Amino acid sequence: MTRRSSAPKQSSISLPLAKKSLGQHWLTDTATLEAICNAANVIIGDTVLEIGPGTGTLTEKLLARQASVIAVEKDEKLSADLLDLHKAPPSPDQLISSGSGLPSFDVAKATSPSVKPLSTRADLPWERAILRKSSLSSNSVHGLKVINEDILKFDLTNLPASYKVVANIPYYLTSNLLRMLCESPNSPDKIVLLVQKEVAQRVASKPGNMSLLSVSVQFYYEAKLGQVVPAKFFTPPPKIDSQILILDYRTKPLFPDVDMKKFFQLVKAGFVARRKTLLNSLSGGLRIDKSEVILFLQPTGISPNIRPQELSLEDWHALYVAWQKS
């Protein structure tokens, strides 16, 4: 993996004081912002869910590609700043009422014909919305919706059936967010996140370094690693480097025969004590005698003395099938 170490080229957007409680670190390096968009292959008409847009540096890059952007931001002030209502107020005839009584933007009226509407459903509960002209392309108009909400409380089923997630997220959010995106009945087609380098590599790990997180994500998505982003490219700089994580949804289920609840019951049991042997982990995690574990391990050819991190997804599937037959 090639590491970029050159001096960052900064975005011109002014930066507010970052809130440590929300894990805010502003990414302003323009080349990295473009690399994130490239990794997601953002093109005209894409619907993109951006999580934690912050100051809007990545938002601007997404809008410049004529994507329809739904930005979910927990920080109320940043949400208002991103909308920039005072500088670019919508005209009265473009405002419609949502179910909550809050104004929202009529994308069907205002969006350019070349840009795909976010949805044809009129009752989507957008809290705030505005159609904004990107400062990077004065001749084109792009759709932006900003929602002031905790992403973990956001209902993904309100989004179109086909969308991408592109975001530079706070480190603390990664595991819970990935679980939410993977397990949703309306999972995104593609996920591109800038996350802590160690976490990105853990998610995309191969047998020998697998974890509950990597098995859980790779069950639903193919995982790849993008470029490493040095801490100095952020303001304020975090203590560790970041890396782009690229996830592509498996359109064909990896193991269509499994009961997912039982499959992950087995996997969680296996990783209950990562440093122990598979025999000890499964015995303790499933609360069964070691002799029972040995019995259903035998037809798989998997050694009871192997460590859980050494198993592939196919190994876990073989274990699941044998366990269900035992």
C-alpha cells in the first residue's frame, strides 16, 4: 500500500472548533477527498448517504460530481451551517411541508433533469432540506439534503433501494455503524469510509488475522483497502493515521443456506476468547461439553487446536453446517 506523505493541499472552507466529544477531526486535504470519491466511484445521479459531513469538504466534492447527497449530521450547528440558509434561501414555491411540519425541498421540481431524484415518495421524513449550488461548479445545480440526527437512530429504509455510503466518520462510531449498515433490510450497494487505519485493516483482514468484526462485515460485503491517510491531513490531527475502507455489497448471498442468527451465534462463540483454541472457545461460548465440540468438528477436518482468527468464512460455514447436523 502506497502511503501519501506529501504536504496536504488544503480545502478553502473555514474550519470551526472541533468537538472532542463527537470525535471531530476535519479532513481538508483535497487529494484525499477526491480519492474517497474515486474509491466510491461516485457518478452523476448517484444517491449518496454522507455520515457526519462536518464542515462540508467532502460534501462539496460529492455535489461537484452531481450526486444527490443526503447528509446526516449529529451536530446541530454544523447542520445549520451546511445548509447555509441565510446565504442561499430557497424560494417559497420550492418549499413543501413534510409529515413533521418542517420545511423540506421539492427535489422533483428543482433538480436538474440529469440528476436522479432522491425519492419519489412524498412522505420521507426529512427534517431540513435545501437545493444548493456547489461553489465548485457554478453552472450546475445539485441536490443536498441535510438531516440533524444521530446516524445510529436514522431509518435506512427511508432511502432509495440503491444508494452508496461515503463518509469520513468519527473513530468511535465505526463498529456500531458497520453493524447497522450490514444488518439493515436496505443495506447500501457500496460503503466507502475513512476510518482508523487499524480498524480498516481489521475489517479487511484475511485468515490468520480474522476477528468477529471482519467475519460479520465480510459475510455481507467484499472488503478492500484504499490509501493510508496521515494524521497530519486532519485538523486537529488525531493520534493515529486513517485508511480508506471500501466495501462492495455481495449481490449473491455468500451462504444462502444459513440461518444468520444461528450462524453468528456460532461465530460469536468462537471469538468469545480470541487467544484460546477453537475447542475451548466453542465449548465456553456455546456452553457445551468439549466432547460435543470435537464430535461436530470431525467431519469438517478443522483442528480443535486452531485459533479462531485463522479460520476463513468458508471454514465458519463448514462449522455451522456440521454444528446444525450434530
